[in-house]
Amino acid sequence: MLGTSTVLSPDKIEMPLVCSDALFMAHSSQKWKSMIGAGDSWNQPLSVVYEKHQPPPRLTTRDIQTALSVVWLSILQNRDHLERQKDSIPSSRDPYSTLSPGNPDLCRQKSLASSLYTIYKVHGSEIRDGNTNSLILWHYLCISLTTNSTLIEDAAGRNGPEAAKTAVESLKIWAGTPSGRRACLHAAQILVIINKHCRSHGMMLHSEIALFNAGLVMGFYLFTATDCIPAGDGPCYDLFDKVDWDQVGCLGLEPEPLQTDTPPSDLTASAFIRNGGPVCFHGARFYSSYGASRRTFMNFASQLEQVGKWNVEEYCRVLRIISATLFTSDSQIPGP
């Protein structure tokens, strides 16, 4: 969908610094001056060259979306580089799971993960409590960093049924990694945010793209993960529970193997990213991966119909076709 190379260089983008929306609502000059504080506001810089690892301490909602867009450009630039190098990567595996410690692509992945974590750490309150499109974009970028979009699109049928079956086999490897589990968690959280989305916030184009891709990622994770279906009435991690992303940090954003160091009874988001395990949805359980993934595709299509503005018909059609044509193996067919 976004397979073209980037035109802008993310390292040379100058970001305008827009003042707080509250200043436009000040009812008098005295109120305006008191909100500005000490110093000469007219001598403040009007723009900065955005540094991903050292964001300005105070940004408005518009500034945050600009900052996240700079990171988005970097992710697309890195993805384009990986696509150019794909001939040297085994086709049956996810490229992000094969990066060696000394590989420069891994260094770029770590740098981008650090950027996303820093933005959330510094501006978390504004991202969480402001316009929900900012939080959706942050989750979408985390998905982009932890998912091979080419495999997801192939699994969705972009290049025919044979390529789809090959991609699904590759996604089974991805679904068993911390990156795959974190991607699923971000996808589920996008659905939670959309349910709380305010009409006054509008629906931005990237939010519509994010919801569509989140549906693909979550649906195919549930379809390919070998341990996400409960075997009985034991404990499950609820994908729709609130997540403390400050506590999670960069866990799963960087493509490195992690050692299991938490007991199975630990149902925190960090434990799920490390270890995986069975999942539920607001307490509801599915006892086949086929049923869970099919329902996921349908739920995301329904949400898109309610909130989408631009490409909703095309996106919903794709999700519904996948849910209707999803193939199963003997082990995935629901029992009586």
C-alpha cells in the first residue's frame, strides 16, 4: 500500500512550533500574558529541526503528530532499505527475526524503537489524553516496526493463493516472537481506542489505514500463533485490558530473542510479550484459531464502516473477503 520510496529525508525536516491551543481561547490580553509566562514570547524559535531522540519538552497535539510523522518517514525509509536487501534474506522467514547483532539494519531498528519510546515517555500524557488520532498513529508506528508488511499483505492474498499459504507459514515464525506478540497487542489497543474515539477529533487518513492494518495484523496473529487458544478454563491474557506502556518500554520493539523469566500466572502485558500464551477478549474465549481470527476480521470491518471516511468500502471489502475465504488446516477446524 505504501511501497514507494520516501521523497523527504526525515533528518532534514524542519518542524514548526505551534503555540498551545489554550492561548487562542484566552479571553483577555492579561490572561494571554499569564499563560505565556516569563520571557519574551516573540523571541522564541518558530521552528526546529526535529531530533528523534531528543524531542522538545513541550509539544501541542499538532506538533506531536508532526514528530510521529518524522518517525514514520524513518520507518518507511528503513523498510525500503530492507526490501532492497531481501534477496539476501531467506524467503521463508521474517526478515526482522534474522537480523544479526552486528547488522546495521538492526541498529536502525533499535534507533527507531528508542525514538517511539522517547516520544511516548516525554509526551505520554498529551498522547493519551489529547486527540485520539495521535495515540492511534503511535500504535500504528509500533505495528509497522514489529511487522513485515509484505508478509501480511501476501497472507491477505495480494499475490495469489500460493503466495498466501507461503506467507502464513512464515507468519507462524513471527507470531512466536516478542515482536509478533507486541504487534498483536498494539492492534488490539487500536480497536479499544476507536471505540472511545470522539467525533470532534475527526478521523485522519492515517487512522483509517491504522485500523485496517491492525485488523490484518491481529487476525493473522490469532490465526498463526500456536499458543493463543485456551486449552481449558485456565488464566488468559485479555488483549483489551489497559496497558501501561511506560512499564512495557521497548520490550518487543527490538528484534532480539528474549529469555522467559516470568511465571505463566503473570498476566501483565510485559509477560505476554515475553512468553505469549492464551488470550481472551473482554473475558470472551475462542477455542479455535480459525474462529478467533475470522471474528477479528469481521469486527475490524464493522468498526471501519462506522468511523471511516475515505477508503472504508475498499478496506472493509478486503477484511470481509479474508474472513470468508480463510483456509484452515485439520488442526484449526472447530470441533463439534
